[in-house]
Amino acid sequence: MAQTQFVKIDSHAHLTSDELYPHVDQIIERAITQGVKKMVNIATCKETLERGIELAKKYPGIIYNTAATTPHDVETQGESFFPLVQKAAKEEKLVAIGETGLDYYYEHSRRDLQKIFLQRYFELARRSGLNVVIHSRGDDVFNELFRMADEQPVRPKCLLHCFTGKAHHARQAIERGWHISISGIVTFKKSEDLREVVKEIPLEHLQIETDSPYLAPQRKRGQMNEPSYLEEVAEEIARIKGVSLEQVCAETSKNSCSFFQICDNI
Ligand SMILES: [Zn+2]
């Protein structure tokens, strides 16, 4: 099969997770070969952040970091990790705050604590001049999320990562000028509803991601996901929207560049 070389950006990968980190150099190499020229590493704890900072040094202009405790883990790690995120933001080692947010679907941590940390991360993002990567699961989280965002003294700009919400949730995000990131879930056979929603989201609001090592796209299902598999997500979006793959790659890259402020050399 002919290899396309459209430049793409993976807006969400856990490159420094225990699963991917042992092979990270080959993983980055393979991604670049597949046109994935920049990857945003999502650090969720002390170790993944330290590794991420090293990785960004080793791959300048290619690897970038965000950090926050996920809503799942705020009960156990929220308090201890927060100062490290603060420090990294202050030292300009982050390109966004996140993934933070609300998860009422799994509810591994108490809802009130999830909200407390989301609020703290909104404040940190504002003070640091950074945008916010949001993890949101459960139909009832969106109202709370939009309400909390709207109550901030300066409205945050957010990226709804791995979006699986309904069309009206997408519309409310778009109204606020937010971005929506689509993962390999869109390629799954059962994702008819999500494909209908993606049809309605204007390209100017879309980003793409792998969420590696999770959620390998349909053709790679069962394997450990990695950024080099990103193109299948872009292909599916192009098919759904009836536009070219080139256009999806170009627009989503532009959006990631502006959202994470990593536009210098693309
Ligand atoms: Zn993630």
C-alpha cells in the first residue's frame, strides 16, 4: 500500500506510560515515518511527567507535554501531584493543563473531589496562560463541566479529548470556541452514533488523537496502540465528512498547533 505523508499531530498519547515507555524511541521513529510529526504526551503522575520532560528535551519540536491527575485518580494522587504540575507549568515545560475533568461513568474518585481538582486546574491554566485538556465520561458530566467553565473569571479554552458525547454536547463546546478530539473509537464498528456526531462538527474545531496505548483503531484492534496508527482516525473522519484525507490532516494539525501553541515549525 502506498504510504501517504500528510503531516499529522497526535493530540493525546501516553508515551511515557509504563506500557509504551520501554519502546518509546522506536515508537516515535515509527510515528514520524507515518507523518505524525508532533505528539502531545499526557503525563498523569510524577514518573510519567519526569519521563516526559526528558523526552521533550531529546525530541525538541516533536514531543510536548501536558500534565494533571486524571479524574480517576484525584482521590489517591491529586494532592501529591498538583505541586509538580504547578512547577512544570511555571517552568514552561507544559503546552496545556490536563487531562483533567469529570468522569461520572466509572466514578473511581468521588464527584466532589473531581470538581475540586477541575477547579484548581482551571485556575492553574489561567495563571499559566495555558489551555485545558478535558476528560469527560458520562452523559451527565457535560452540564457540570460547561457550568464550571462558564463560572471562571476568564473562560478557559478546552479540548474535549476522546470525545464520545452527543451532538448537543459537541454544539455547546463549539459555541464556546472549544476543540473536540476524536480517537480510534470512531473507527469501531459499533460507533455509528459517534460517526453521526462527527459529521456535524466543523473541521475548524476538530483534532485527532490515538490515546495510546489504549483504543487501537479497528484495523489494529487488540494491539497496543501507538501514534503511528493515527492515520486510520483521520481516514475515517475524511470518509464520514466526505472531504480529503489531506484536508483532515492539514486542518487538525493547524488546530493542534494553535491550541497547544506549538506552531513554530510546522
Ligand atoms: Zn488519556
